Amino acid sequence: MGKGIPSVSYNLRHGGSVLIDRKKPVESIKAIEAFAERVQKNNWAAVIFPEGTRSRNGHPKPFKTKGLLTMVKHVPNALVVPITINNSWKTLRYGKFPMGIGAHITFRVHKPLQANHYEDKIELISLIEAQVKSSIDT
């Protein structure tokens, strides 16, 4: 997302976001740690997409939990708000071109979870994943 999307890419690169290279997992986790420390220090809101790449058919892929675990570890007082996004896959089902037009994209905001109420962070992430996936329209 850091390249090729007018306005979005520029803002991601210059707005304090962390852009990771999935081919370099160690560097990615270090970048997420540094980002999480800035989030904690400045009391910022952050967004992370643990499902990774958008599916081509609407069926969710398994969460990649390391980034989310890193965020929760370094921002222990985080309020986690799981959000399900439905039908966004339809906009890119054919690749970048032709773009699927007319997809009715919906968002479902789930009940916020206080990260520090969960000693077992894997349990927290499993709950988040279950909430998000249970609301996906297939």
C-alpha cells in the first residue's frame, strides 16, 4: 500500500505509519515494535490488518498474529476494536484492472476489548479473529 495509490501511499509513507516488507519478518517485527512504542508514548490510535493480503474470494485467511501480539505487548493498555470489512475483495477480484465497481462494502464494528484484561494474549487474539470472521458474509 506504500506505492501506487494516489494520496493513500503518500500519507502512509509520510504520516507516521509503519510499512512492512513481508519478505523480511525480523525487520518487520522490529518496525512494529518501534511503531508500538510511539503509539504508547503519544497515546495514538493505530490500525493493523492481521489477516494480511485480501482474499480473492471473500473467505478469510488465517490471522498472522505476530504483528498484533507485538502491538498488544508494547501497548498493554490498548483498547482493541475489531472491525469486519465485508465485500472489499470484490473490488480487486480481477487484480488491479479492471477494478470491480459497484461492490457494496460494509463495516461491522465489534465490542471493544481491553487488552490488559487478558493475561493470555493468544486468547485475546483468538477472540478477535473469531469475532471478525463470524461476521464475514460469504
